[in-house]
Amino acid sequence: MFQNVKVDIIYYDTSTDFELEFNLCGCCRMRLLTDKTDDQKLFLHMMARSVSRSRIIILTGKLFGDDGIINLTANAISKSIVATDNKLYGISSDDNIEIIEGSIPLVTPEGYFGGCIIESGPQSMVLLSDNKNIRKSIMNTLIHPYIEEMSAIALKEKAEEARTVSNMAIIEETNETETIEENTENYIDEISEEINDASETIQEEQPEENTADTQKDNMSFVFENYESSDEETYSKMFIEPSKVKFSKKSYYDEAYVPDAAQNFVFDSELEFRPINTTKSFDFSKIILALTIILLLLTAAVCFSLFYIPSSLGTTPKLFIEEIIKTLFGG
């Protein structure tokens, strides 16, 4: 992916070109800003601002004459005007074409001169004709590949810088690791020597009676004592199973003694009401059903009294009178 490029376009005494801007943004990632003016002083001010904030400045307008963009740009950057070699750059015209000193002419594949490009360090200034067809041809064949190459070079430089920084970090980390490992080995050797010295001192001071057999007997004694204590504890916890008899229920009741913790758990000042497990009839469903029936009846009455008479072209009063006459005669 190409590096993001900052580009400025200035239209001087000519109309803007949306197609140029759209195609330019499609050639690579960029930040594009545009300006338009018919005033010469304002044009120079815009050009100075573009030079201070962008890497590529595209100037579009009339090329030749005292008020042409070639002459105005040359005066602004303190450059002279020189004649170009038409045959060298493949210009089909025999006219005397003047460009900025140190710039390169921009020529279409058909041999039409359409501007020039001048570089100063990392910045480039592109001067283009106000003729849309010539400008479009130069942009597609020369300017787009040029900007793409600049973006690729910038990205490559950034990648090289990142690779250099990464290699330096790896070298520093390796040196630190080697230093730490060396210090650790020295520290381990010192500790090992101290442990060996301490071990020799303990062996010299230890009495002969404290042998390995004595240590083994002591360990066995502790282990056996632990086993007997464990069996005794286990025997107290074990209860021989027996069948519960209903005739001795009083015996089991007397054996039960409530714990104080149980009293705490169930001790409460709240009054509890017994839960009523009997089924109660739900009247809410009946009320809902009656409400729905009343709404349906109301809708039917409204439909009969208002919609039907209006559809027949009569009033509700006359409609009711006709119904009564039909039912009861008269």
C-alpha cells in the first residue's frame, strides 16, 4: 500500500475540474486540498501556503504571458525563464516555448506541450495547461505514475527506517540479555560456593550419634503415632448401622438436642402467614372477556349507524326510521 501523500491543487483564472481530482485520488492514498482564484496576489498567497503544507503542488491555468502561471511561478520562486528544446522532448510544435529554469516539460503522446514540473528537495510543483484534454492526457500518462512512484519511495524509506530501528532494538536487547545471563551465572556460582561451605561446616559440627538410622527411627515413630491417632479418630466417627424401630421413637426424640445455631437461623421477628393452597377463581379474565365483547358490540353498532347509512347516501336518522318501518310496518 502506498504512503499517504499531501497534495494541493490551485485553479488560477480557470474552472475547477472534478474529474481530475477524482482520478488523482484514485492513483494512491492522499490528502487533497483545492483552491480557486482569479486574483494574481491571492494566487501567489495560495501558492505560498500550499508549499508550506503539501509535498506536491499542482497549478492549473493559462501557461504563457506575463499573467500566465509559468511566469508568475518563476518570479515567486526566483527562477528565470528559458526556452525548451522541442526536438529533445518530442514537442511537435516549432514555436518558441519557454519554461522555468530547471524544470522538465510535460508533453502528451501526440506531442502537445501541456506544462512543466520542477522539483525542490522532497517537494514538486506541477504546472498544467487550462486545456482540459491536454491536461487529462498528461495526468494519466505522466503525473499519476509520478505520484505513485513518489508514494512508493516514501513508503520504502519509512520501512527501511522501521527495520533499522527494529534491528537496533534487537541488538540492544541481545546485549542486555547476555549481560543478565552472565551476571546470573556469576551469582549462581557464588551461591553454590556458599552452600558447599555451609554444608561442610554442618557436617563437621554434627555429632556422630545422630546417624541416618536414628533419623529413620524418629521418622518412623512420628509416622506410626500419626497412624494410630488417625485410626482412633476414625473409630470415634464410625457408627454401626441399625434398623430404626417405630416403638422406640421416644428414644430417638430424647437423643436429639437442638443446636444454638439452629435457633439463630430460624429466629426472626417477622410474622409469617400460611400459604393458601386453595384455588381461587380469577375474575380478571372474565372482566377482560366482557370488555372485549362490549368493544365488539360498540364497533358493530357504530358500523351499522354511521358507515352503512353514509355508503347508502342517507343519514343515520332516516336509516333507523326505515328499519323500524320495515320491522313493524307503517
